[in-house]
Amino acid sequence: MRIIPAIDIIDGKCVRLSKGDYATKKIYNESPLEVAKQFEAHGIKHLHLVDLDGAKASHIVNYKVLEKIASQTSLHIDFGGGLKSDDDLKIAFDSGANQITGGSIAVKNPETFKGWIRKYGADKIILGADALGEKIAISGWLEESDKELIPFVHGYQEEGIKYVICTDISKDGMLEGPSFELYKRLLSEVPKINLIASGGISTFDELPKLAELGCEGTIIGKAIYENRISLKQLEDFILK
């Protein structure tokens, strides 16, 4: 299972929110590049980079941060947050993203999102399936849609999607543990999908459990920043 630390950006700084609420913003570091380099120094190869300003503005904002991290580390970066147009995607890939994550766009403008899958290939495009009570949430989690999580993911698998980041919003940033049952159901009902678990990771012990379930990757945010999981523990897990 891939270990994928998260860096969320507001105003060019490394922050975390709770349940996606911008009012809960906590700044952890003024320099996302410095944080990314720490990850890399501990053998981490992947990074989930989220442009929270972009998610609010509905277009890419913090691409300079992406550019800096991509040019000064060898991390494999998946980038998301507010990607709504072909131009946004071009900027993200030109700035060094290896993959992009599309969430709201996959709900609100499925034809554009399907066009990206066809144009860039399923290895480059990740489906962001963020759920609250098993309904897909959009627009930086400020809106709930009428889409049910499992049919939504299944529908995009039929369009060729291989990778899905699933976040249970009720768990995100709460350090109360991930949605094991939800992931179990998703993996049994949408087999052969590469599921990346996100939200709620609070202790190192949860990682082997997610791996056992069959998650292809897991995104870890606040647990790292609040020193619940050390970079040394992650390094050891990767080396195993």
C-alpha cells in the first residue's frame, strides 16, 4: 500500500482543516516545499497536494507551489482543488503534477471529466469521491450532491477510471480513525478499483488494517502534523 502524505495549501502555506471547514484552518508550516522535502528525506515517494484556494475559487490558484515542489523534489505528485477547465489541467501538468484529482467537476460537468480521461489516460486522472453520509460532496465540500457514492464510483470505473480517492468527510481532520466499513463495501462492490483511503487516519496501527482491506494507497494528513504518526514509522512501513 502506498503511503501518500497530504499538503493542503491556503495562501501558499501548509494548513489543515477539520471536516473541510475553512474556519478551522490551522497553519502548520509557511513553506510547503520544506514539508515536502522532509517527506522525501524519509523515503516517501508520493504526495497529495491540495489547492484549497483553488477549490473555493473554482480554478487553479497555487500552481507556483506545485511548480516549486515538483522542480525541487522527486516526489510523485497528485494535485487537486478547483480544477474545472482544460486550461486548469494544462497548468497543473505543465507545473509538474504527475496526476490530477477531479471531484466536483466529475459531478457537475461529467463530459469534461470524461474528456480528460480520454485525453490524458486513466493513469493520470484520479476520481475524487468525497462523501458525507454516502452522498458525494462537492465545491470544497461546501455542497452536497444527490449522487450516491458507490454507483458514482462504479459509473466512472465503466468510463475507464482506475484510481479513486475516497474521503469520508465526517472523519476528515478529526483523528478518530478511517471509515473501514465504507472502504470494505466499496472494494467489494466496485472490485478492481485502486482505492486510496483518505480522512481520519489517527494512529500507525490503522495502516496495516487498510492494507489488509485491499486499499492501494492511503492519504495521511493531520496525524503527521500533530505527531500522532512519525515520519520514521512511515519510513519503516515503506521499507517493509
